[in-house]
Amino acid sequence: MGTEKNPRRVADNEAMAVARMLRTSPQKLNLVAGLIRGKTVAKALADLTFSKRRIAGEVKKVLQSAIANAENNHGLDVDSLVVAEAWVGKNLVMKRGRPRARGRFGKIMKPFSEITIKVRQVGESA
């Protein structure tokens, strides 16, 4: 008698994960997202592990979450996953400031952003 199941937001051979409120600018986060777009998940994890960028560790957590979603929730083969899409969005901006000379006020913007990673199963069993 229960309610009908919600339709999937992604295709049958896809899974995704989202991280919100990442403390970095979207422009910097998009540089890291560009590193992994279109790569296999093993290669993408290796690239993020050895990246020097501070936010790469958070992006790695999101990618691992997308892989776990694909395996546990959707029954996809982990070895045949690729990063199909990785997109970045803006989130809130904390406005801070600092007093400057002659009574002025220097604005300091502290942006937050979010990232969505979609992995897709490719190959023989897709």
C-alpha cells in the first residue's frame, strides 16, 4: 500500500555523490574537477591522492562516495567505472572585512562551493 518509489535521478548504469559547503572558491575547485573528468576511477583516485591542491582530499572523499553508491546501491562493477561528469557550483559567501586607512573598509570574501561527481559504468557489462 505504500507510496511509489521515487524515480532515479540518474541512468541505470550511473551513480553520483554531492558535497556541499566546501570551503574554497568554485574556480579553484573546478581546476581539481577538471583533473578527473573522463578518467577511470582508479586513475582519478591516484591523481587526487598525489595532487598538491588542498581541496583534492575533499574531492577524493566525494569520488569514493560515488564509487560506494555505485557498488552498494546500484550494483555496478567498480572496475569498469569512469568519471562521467564532475561539475562545480557556488554556495554561500561569508563577507568579512578589515579596517583600512582613511576610514575605509577592505572587503574579504570567503566563498564556499559544492561539487557533484557522476560515475558511469562502461564496457562489456554496461
